[in-house]
Amino acid sequence: MEAKKHRRLTLKERVQIETLLNENRSKAYIAKLLNRSRSTITREVNKLVINSNDKYDAHLSHWCAKDDYLNKRNLDKISTHKPLKYFVYKGLLSEWTPEQIAGRIKELYPNDPIMSISHEAIYRHIYTRPQASLNKKLIKLLVRKKTRRRPVKKKRGTGSKIINQVSIDNRPKHIELREEIGHWEGDLMIGKNQKSAIGTIVERKSRYTLIVKLKARNSKEVAEMFSKILNKLNPIFKKTMTYDNGIEMARHEIITQKTGMEIYFAHPLLFMGKRY
């Protein structure tokens, strides 16, 4: 009797598995229909379905399996631990930033050393092989879609050009819990060829986002337009804003004067994408 050769599941089979699971078919039924062992189907499903709220995703599973096969000799933490890997990839496909993914994992798995990852480690995983086909897809899922991640440039001098900054270290600790509405995260998105820019202000708890149209990237324009859009909000939604050290925020005190919002600044070398 000829021994059966080991065959990896195909995308077509994974789509069938997803379809049949959505029809509430048992793993034994699926295994018989696909002429696969029940253990093969069980392992495949359990890689993605960790708890009752998870759903099996055929394309995500196939994507990860292909990456596992191609990179067995070069595994980082994300590639080594499949539950972590699926959580990270699922987050990227859901248009979460690495900062959001890292924060969400911390909230859901506070005492699990395996389900723990920094946003920097996620970025390193994505940019380890920037020319590989999978990594190209991962890069496209990022907000800025840069093909290379440039190191943070060291600035000349010892002081910041932004005066009277208040460090994020002095921000009230309860803001980190994201339980109270009214605390925001600001950022500047640069357009193609550095010719345009828009401001984004994201509410930490609800993730409600304000888009600020800017005619220029200078601090005067940013202060004026940020203040204008924030002052359209009910005062109960205007408490604090956290920002990076971009020079466009040099007139942060004007925003505080006009809106009543305290502004905190992240550490320069830790800011890269950005969720505080």
C-alpha cells in the first residue's frame, strides 16, 4: 500500500473550511468531505479560533501558513508563536496600526508573556524582508505604506525647538486606561512628495477621528486649524491631546489658550507611528 504524501492545505480547501464552519458543520464532517484527517482540520482551525469570539479566516490562515513555510529558519517572536502572529496579522488586515495592535494585546492578555509584543517589534517583523512578497503586502497595510523604515535622525543640539513642553510622563495615569472620553492623539500626515499635509486627531477611547485640512505645515496654520476644529466639540470632549515632537506643534500654547486642552508630548525616540 502506497503511503500518503503529506500535502499542505490549499487556499481552496481553506475557503471550503471557512464556508462549512459558517454553516456550523463539525470538524469531523469537514475532514471527511475534504478527505483529510480530523486532526489536520482541528489544528488548522485552532490556529485562528482561540476563543468563542474568533472566526476562522481562510485567506488570513493561508497567508500565515505560506509565511511559516518560507521563513522557518528565521523566526522572530511573531513568527514563532502562532496565536500572537494571527492576532497581529488580523489587526493589520483590520487597518489597525502596530501601536493599536500592541495596546490591544496588552489590554486583552495582561498576564500572558506569549501574547505580548511592542509596536517596535511589529514594525521590525514587517520590515525584516521588505522585498519579500508577504512583507510587501504587510507594508501596504500600514497607514503610510513606506517601503523602507528610516531610522530616527538625531537632531543637533541638546534641547527641543518646542518651548514649554509638558512631557507625557506628567500626563495623568488614568488617561492610559482609555476609560474616559475627551482625550485625543494628534498627528500630521504628509502627502506625496512632501507637497501636502493633513492633521489627524483621534479620540483615545472611541477612536473617533477628526481630519484637519491644512494649507501649510507651519505651526501657525496647525495651531489655527486644530483649534478651529476642536472648538466645534462640546467642552466635555475637550480635555487633553498628546502629540509627538514635530515642529509644527511649536505654538501648542495657542491651542491650549483657545481650546482649554492640556497638550502632552511623547518621547522623541519612542514616537514612530503612533499610539500613546
